[in-house]
Amino acid sequence: MRLHPMNQWFGPKSFGWGWTPVTWEGWVVVLGIVVVIAAIGHRFRPAS
């Protein structure tokens, strides 16, 4: 039995709690989330 079937973008972590990307599509999702959070933070930063 394969640990990460080809159709899953995220798989269980080796230790700890949660999921981790196992394909390039999963890493694209993670990168997209980081970019969105950074853009929101940049947009709503306090005026200096």
C-alpha cells in the first residue's frame, strides 16, 4: 500500500499533528495562502 496516493496533494505528517504537502500542487496551495496572508497584512498595516 502506498503512503501517498498520486491524487492526494497533502498527506499525514511523519510525526506531530496535521498534514503536509506531498505534491507540487500542494506546495502551490501553501504558497498561495502565504501570498494572500502577506497581501492582506500589507494592505491593512497601520499608517506610519
